[in-house]
Amino acid sequence: MKKSIIVFLVVGICITLPVTTYAAGLCCQLSSGVQESLSGVAAPGTEELSLQFNYSFTRMDKFKEGSTTRSLDYLKANSGYTILPVDMDMIKYTLTAGYGFSPRFKAFVSIPYVRNTMDMTSFNMMMGTWMNMTMEPVSGLGDVTAMGLYRLYTNRDIRPTDVVTVGLGVKTPTGSFTETNSNGRFIHAHMQPGTGSWDPLFSLIYTKMMNPFLVQADATYQLTTRNRRGYEFGDSTAINLSGKYAVIREFNVTAGFTYLNVNKSSDRDGKYTNLASLLDDQANTGGQSIWFSPGIQVLPVKDLVFDAKVQLPVWEKVNGIQLVSRYMVVAGVSYNF
């Protein structure tokens, strides 16, 4: 009976999601921060339901050209663009439900809600000066993701020390990707709540447990597809190496490194392209970066976990010129039923 009720709840979440046009993107993909790693997902036990709520805040207020840092004044004088971003804040709230169908198979559904804001500056030809402006906030349901994880190998069934898991999932088009500005043009594609595409996800995870340490390596590949408006975000690969140390039973220290590679975006029909705007030139999308993520976990009672971490870029090499992240803060709470 318990199992039937929990399965019904998880499936119910999936089938009652709005099937409107599309979901949340990665913002400027490379610039928006580290892709959420599966190492941060609360793992339910067999016939257990896990619920996790995460809050993330990304601050973007610096520029890179390749791997070189550029100032806003430099771009005004040398880039040739007449519309430039100044800074961007991205907030995401994510609810993730997971269920352990068997010792080997677990499934997850993640539902994000995003809110993006941006300050910009544009050159007024008549006045011969740069004028600042603030975009109206863009918010809404993001891309819902469903993922299944299968335990491919473990060295023993009880208290294993080595585990290999494979994952297969899909990012669905559940949020809007056609938000427009006051002139009726589509806003920057990476500012849209959604991307408008069905994107398969493939993951491989290795976990090593050596009490009081846990080490995990995982890789996730996102194969993007083109949306109905002709836009395609670049394929992305995230490789994570993370560790956890149990200082005491109720308190863990965590740290990790992430390598992120994102391909260029493509706007086949030109609906999101404006070559006068740095953000709307697809030459300025994609690149590579490495991130460092220190954090903590607090376990006040059984099955309840609070965690927080900051993600900091330690190396970046972007295509063209991009507004990139200064930092990303993530905090969450999870509970297993």
C-alpha cells in the first residue's frame, strides 16, 4: 500500500505538469554557473520517497574575451556592439522528487522556477552617449527534467564501498521560450525561462565510500535539439569530482571541482539574433570553464539534510565576448520518507 501511494505521487507530479511551450535554459549556459550535478541530489532508499528543495543565486557582472578579462569601458570603445549587458542576476527554485523502486533503480523529477533580471547600456546615436536601462524581470516555470539512475555495479550489497551508476533522462520543454520586449522582439534566448527543446541526458557516476570520507566522480552529457523557433542551445558536458568528510555524524564538509564544456548556440531562423547586441550574437556563446565548490551539510535529525555551497569560477575560456559569472550560491533542504 505504501509503495502504491508513493508511486502514484511521483507519477502524478509528472503527468500534471503544464505542457505549454517550454522551460528554463542555462542562461548564458557557460556563464550561468555550474550545471547541477547529480552528486547534489538526495538519494532515496528502496521504497522511499525523497523530496528536495533548492535555491540558487547566480551573479554575473564581469566580461571575458576568450580567457582575457575585459572591462565595460573597453567593450564600449572596442567591441563594435551598441547594446551591452552590464550585470545579470539569476534566481532558481527547484523542487526534486525521487523514488527508489528497487535497490538498483531510482528515478527523479526536477521542477524549476526561474527569475532573471538584467541591467544593460546602449549607445544613443542622436545624443552620442551611452544610456543605461533595466530589463523587466523575466520569470516562470523552467524546464522540467526526469532522470532514471541504475546501479550497474557494486562490490557488495550491504555497505558497499564502490558503486557505479548510469543515468538516462530528458529535459522537457515546459516553460516559455518566446518572451518578448516592449518592441515585440524575442528577448535574449538565454534569458528566456525555457529553451523549447527536448534534450536527452546521459550520466555516469562512480562513488567511493571510505568512512568518514565519500568521493564521487560523475559526468553528464546533454544532447540539445532545435526548438520550434529555430534556436538550438549548444550541447554540454559537465565532469564533476566531489568529496565529503563527516566531521561528526550531524555535520559534513564538502568540496568539489567541475569542468564544464558548452558548444556554441545556433539561431537558424535569426529570430533571436541582433548583431548590434553582444548578448544576441551567437558567436558569443559556449566555451569552457572550471569551478570550485566548497560547502557544508547539516543533519539535525534522521533523514533531514540542510546543505549550502558556493560555486566559484577558477578558469574560463569563452567563445567571443561574454558576460560571465562572479559566483553562484546554492542552498537546499531534503527529506526522505
